[in-house]
Amino acid sequence: MILGIDASTPGSGGGRRHMIELLKTFLPGKHGFTKVKIWGVNEVLAQLPDAPWLIKLTHPYLNKNILYRYFWQLFLREKTFKGQFDILFSPFGTYTGNCRPYITMSRNMLIFESAERRRFGFSLMQFKFKMLYYTQKRSFTNAQGIIFISDFARKTISQQLDLSAADCRIIHHGISHEFVQAPREQKAITEYSLENPFRFLYVSTIWVYKHPWNVVEAVGNLRKKGYPVSLDIVGNEEQKSAGNKLQEQLNNADAGQEFIHWHKHVKLAEVASHYHSADAFIFASTCENMPNILIEAMTSGLPIACSSYGPMPEFLKAGGVYIDPVNTADVEAGLEKMLLNKELRETISLFSYKESQQYNWERCADETFSFLYQIANKNHI
């Protein structure tokens, strides 16, 4: 059988990583597929492995702006795809055409959580989410199969859309091996000093629903109380207004950049070193599908202060101190609780590290290709 992949939407960093890792582990014939044809932008195709079984296809319109890509998807995609494969996989969840069978995928929960969308106010992003809602609604309700990456997403979306015609499957993403580090021995806060502080780490692109300013204020308050703490923020500004709000809070909490540092444009290969040099991790997002960054912190062996919003408890379970990211006082109290309890840090870091071992790309790829073949074979018969 031939597997087709519609990657005509460039996708997010997490979506691209997922596709790259899947194809890196593909073995012709293992799951019934001998060849893969993928349509996408040159930037994405260049990151995929070169192999005789992988046929990379593009079109000039896919390598221009979003209007050209929409034109290709609306008027050229169906003709291009006709007779090219036995099943189509839409890893970014945006295929809405007439090819059958096809499997789509859920990634972005902002599309389906109205309270989180409202954080963006009246903006172009609000309009984009609304358009994506209608796109994914059609993609999901017409699909023969849907891949969810969290049970939280499956339940939330199932309450809004009728998915009874599709075979729904939960297949978690994997985590790259470079993040793996066993939990280190924890030390009492009295063993730290202003010269050698307890290092909190926050990794995330900067959006309004990530709440980094509350984390900054909480760490600043702990420092005022006399705790020898520091904070490293690793992530680019993806939303201008959110970046401005973060910078304003940074100026208020630590104008001299003595103990809070914002690291931008950090290469993916360098992110693991930040995890491995930190003493604890803070995850403050209120909207996720599968929180890959949280899993990275878990597999890095760090004690974690984590958002109590879904789906985070689904993955972290009893392996963290839960906080309300929109409440600065609650964030501060959670961090202080970790600082003062060495035994707690040891317990939760070991628990979350063990939980993280189940997430690997080999398992993700095996389950994904098996599901794709199952749907293809069922419809072929």
C-alpha cells in the first residue's frame, strides 16, 4: 500500500517534529506500507529523511504566502491527490477534501476552548482560531479515523462535535532521547546562596495563555523574601503583546537582570542543557493538547510546579506541585512549598521521571502506522 501525507500546511514546531520523528522510524513493509508520498513546503520537506521509499512533492504555490497555499488546497489539491495513494494522513488536521479514506489529527486546543481564545481579545488570532474551528470541524466529522494526543482533547472535542462516524485513537507523542537525565539528589534550600542560587526554569514560546509574567512576579517575590532563587526563561516571543507584557514584568521584578534571564532564539539542540542545569521546572500554561515541554521536564528528572489545568494532570499525575497559573499568589506558594521541602522534591521528581519513560517516538510511530494501515485495509476490503 501507498501512504499519502498532506503537509501542505507548514504546521507548528511540535507538529513538524512529530512528522519528522515518525518518518525517521518508518520501515517499508513493516505495517503494510511500501511507499510514502508527502506534499508540503520545501522548508518542511528539507527536514525529512532522504530515502527511496519517501517521495517528497511540492508546488510553487505551497512555497509562497498563505493565500497561495489556500488556493492550492481549495482548487488544486484534489486533482493532485487523485489516485496517488491508498490512504491519506493529515497530521495537521486541516484536510477537508473528498479523498477516502483519510485520517486526521488533533493538535491545537485553542480552537476548541473558548475561554482560552478570549485571552487574545478582539484580534486577528481570534479570527484565525474561528476559521480553524470550521476547518477542523469538517476535517474531523468526515474522517474515517482521528488521532488524539491526549484523552482530555478527545473528551473536550467529542462534547462539541459528533465523532461517531470516525475510529478515534489516542496516540501520544514521543520525547527525544537527549532530554533524558535521571533525577539528581536534592539539597536543602539552606545549601544555596545568592552566588549559587536555586535555579527555576521556564521553557515556552511566549503567548498570552502561557502566563510567564505571573511566574516572573512570583520568583521576584520569593527573592524579596530572602530566598536564594533565580529564573531562566527559554523561549521566543510569538505574540508581540505577550512579549511586551513579559518584558514589563521583568523590568519590575529584576531591572538589573541579576537573577531573572530571558533566553531567546535558543536552538532545539541547546534546550536540553537548560533542563539539565536547572534545579526545578515551572509549567504555567492553561491550554495544551499534549504538553510536550512538560514531558521534557519530567524526563529530565526535575521537580515540577505545574498548571492544574487540563490536560496536565493526565500526564504528570502525582509527580508535581500543582499551581493556578493565573493566580500569582498561588504560583508563589507552590514554588515556596517546593523550596522548603527537599523530600517532596525528591519524591515528585522520581515519580514523574518514571512516568515519562512511556513516551518514546518508536512507540508513537508503531501505533500510528498500525492505525493507518488498519483503516486503509478496512476500507479497501
